[in-house]
Amino acid sequence: MKIIILGAGQVGSTAAQQLSREQDNDVTVVDTQDDVLRELQDRLDIRTVCGNAAHPAVLEAAGGDGADLIVALTSSDEVNMVACQVAWALFRTRTKIARIRAADYQKRVELFGQGGLPIDVIISPEQLVTDYLVRLVQHPGALQVLDFADGRVRLVGMRAVQGGQLVGHQLRELREHMPQAEVRVAAIYREGQSILPEGGTVIADRDEVFFVAARDAIGAMARELRTAEAPIRRVVIAGAGNIGFRLAGALENIAQVKLIERNPARARRAAETLRRTLVLSGDAASEDLLLEENIDDADVFVAVTNAEEANILSAMLAKDLGAHRVMALVNKPSYAKLIEGGKIDVAISPQTITIGALLAHVRHGDVVRVHSLRRGAAEAFEAVVHDDARSSPVVGRRLDQIELPEGTTIGAIARGTEVLMARHDRVIEAGDHVILFLTDRRHVDAVVRLFGSTPGQH
């Protein structure tokens, strides 16, 4: 697939890195900063073009006349929209994805409908991160909570803690503890290394366990891995930017929310718009302010300012002062890997969250949802099986008859309105949505070919 990525910022660079590693992808990146492009080209197998992403001549130089996909990820909504318009008008580019940040554009759906701007998919990293944070707040103790099958199935990552009913016990005992629950362990990481989840596997303290579960079974499974935690009641958010403002609005009806913003004008706007959130003008990294606001009573502290160093410092301070659980928005994946699991419970990477939304529209075959995990090293996705038993290597076969690449686990199957947890004797049918976990994303192409359509059929 010939892909043009517009914008070499953090999201664009991550997209280029992920997409260029997959087979049959020819990636070109466009940006106005030549030094950024040189650095990117030095470490990735890509082409680069320096120039304004919305200019016809620049898009033509990037290979617009033969591109299958345009991904507009510049920092300007207007440049992204115009670039998609130019790509369609001049080159009839088949698929056009644009990052749109401004809520005013997003809520005016008529702009992007038939007869409007020719954009096939709109991606809002801020909204994706907000939704992700809301799920984390709703599930105390979770490191990741990801939706599949229209939200009926969730993949949850959780760190096992001594005191959980399954900690120190074999995985096969889960069935005795939860005989009716729809749950399957998809992967276990111990000290950063993947362990195959088998019946005899003993869950150890500090293991990172990924499990697939129906939504109503997540709480019971959490108690298997950790001691019981009370529902979230008090949330403190640092930063009233796009993410912090949206997060406060999403949580203020289910929890007591305090929003701290150091910019007085932005704090005033948030206070005038949010109905139940207490907005404070001040520095979230101020020990005096946090103590004054009883941070030791906070169930969750979330730092989502535009400065990742400030997020890290304020989250660590909040933890030291007694906040039960702290999260920090961190743009550099290397930072996130270093800090998560110490004083900071969860490090949120916008690029990792956003890349999954992109990959679902780039993958060959019928992949409807993709989530990048563990800083891009692992992946979970939902694939639709279309072929019949004569042309498909999986239709009509039991799960234990399917040869999966090493490190690949089938977690669940969504069939119509029914959700079926994976069992060795479960048979794949045409039309099934199969949810898979890959500890090594280098096997993605092989798995997509296995579950996708026969070449040329779809």
C-alpha cells in the first residue's frame, strides 16, 4: 500500500514508524521541517518531502497521483482538511484520514458528509485519550482498558498484587473461582518478558496480566488479581486544555472533580462552561495547593497539561502527598516505559492510543479495530472472517486446529449479538469477529492473512 503521512510530529512519526515496518507498505512523510525529516529518514525505511502539506505541488512530489491513502496529521486542522480536499480533487485518493482537533469542527458533521469535505475518517487524539482515561477511571487498578465488538468485550491489562485471589495460584483455578464468568487470560508479562498463559501457569505478584472479558465480568476478574478497590469518588485533574477539559466534563456526573489550571483565562473559561467541576487557578505542581485541596483524599490524580515534565513531576508529588492512584500524560514512549509502575501508576501515551485508530483503516483484509500495546511491541485487534470453509484456512476449524504464529492468542469470538470466550473446541464460522492478542507485532501480517479474505475476494 502506498501511504502518504502529512506531518512528522509525535503522532506522525509514530505512524511512520509503525506503518513502514509492515510488509508491502511504501511510506512517504511530508513536513515543513527538513531537520526532522532527515532524522526520521535516518532510522526508518521511508521517503520524505519537505514542504507545505496542503500545496498541490508538494503532494504531487510525495507521489499523490499513485497514493492509496493520505493520513493528514499536521498540527493544523485547516491544513489537514485542505490537504484531503486537494488529494481528492487532483488525484482521487481512495482513503483520506485527517486529524481534527477543534471541537467546533467535530460537532458539525455536515462539514464531512456527502457534498462536504472529502474526508473518510476523522481522528481526534484528544477525544481518543479522553475516552481511554474515562475507562481507566471507571476500572480501578487497570493499566489499560480497550473496547472490542462494539464495547461488548474488553481487553484489560492489570498488574497482579499480593492479596488477589489468583495470585500465587495456577491459572486453571480461575475456572473454579469464576465458573460462570466469561473471561480468558490472553497474555502475561513478568519483568518485561512474555509468558504463555497455560493452565499450570502460576500468577505471581507484579505480573502484568491481559485478559479478555465481557464487560460485567471485569470487576470479578479484578478481584482475582488485586484486593478489592472502592469505586472512584474523587478525581483531581491537572490541566484544562483539550483533554483535561473534556475529561472533567465526562467525569463530573459520576465523581467529585477538581480541575487545576495555571492559566487564569483558561481556568475562567473552564469554570464558566463546566457545571459541577470545581475549577482552581494555580500550579498543580505546588505542594501547598495540593495539600490545601486535600490531595490525600483523591482516589485519582490525572496530569494532562501540555508539558510532560510538569505532568510527571506533579503526578509524583501527588503520589507522595497521598493520592491513591496517579496518571500522567507522557509524549515520549521512552519516558513512559521508565516511569510507569513506580510512583506513577499509569503513563498515557497519546501516540500509542492514536496509532490504533489509524491501523484499523490501513490494514489489509477485514480488520475493524486495532489497539497498540506495550509501547507498540504488542498488539490486539479484531478481525472479521468472511470466507467459507472451502477457501478459508480457519472457517469450520476448531481453535486447537489452527496454527497460530508464536505469541498469538485468540481471546474471544463475537458472533452476532453473542460473545464467546475462546476454548480449544470452539469452531470458527464465517462472519465471526475474532479478537486476537499478539505479544510480537512482527507476526501481524501472517495473522491478518490467516483470518482475512482470500486475495481479490473483498
